[in-house]
Amino acid sequence: MAWLLRGGDVLASLEVADSTRSRARGLMGRDAFDGAILLKPAMQVHTIGMRFPIDVAFCDRNLRVLDIVCAMKPMRMGMPRFGARSVIEAVAGSFERWNLQVGDELEVQ
């Protein structure tokens, strides 16, 4: 298991989806999720097949947050974010609790 950190502080447990199969599945079909999932490489997401709204952070190659979408509802197709190399997804409301902001530099441990 990995951890998502900002400035040395743990934000959440982290599942890393770095294969075609794990990225395709993402959070689809799950009833709930505790923590966050990192999709890499990725520059676009969808919520088709999801059962709950999610927060989405688009990050560059160094995991600096480029853009955030809060509470993306199920059955939606997101627009690609140019410059994004990875995406972090979490249950809606997580980013507010973590005070996640555009420009934050994250790390995985």
C-alpha cells in the first residue's frame, strides 16, 4: 500500500493504477472507497459505471496539481487536461477535507 503526501503530511492511503487494466477499472463498480487512487498515465477521466461522485485532481509529471474538479457526478465524461500526466480520484468531499489546491505538490510513498 502506498500513501499520498503533501509537504510530508499523509493525506490518504493510495492505490496506484498504472496498468491498462487497473486504469480502465479505476473506481468503477465500487460501492465506496476509502483513500485515493492514482491513475497514471492519464489526462482525462470519466465516471461512467461509478456509483458515487468523485473529486478529481489532474497532475503533471511531478505530481503538481494542475486542475481540480470537485464532486464529478456519475455518468459524466471529463475533458482532457493538457499537461496532465496523472489523475488522482477520491470520494467527493475528500479534497475539501484535505484542503487540496491547484499548485500543491504531492508525493507517493
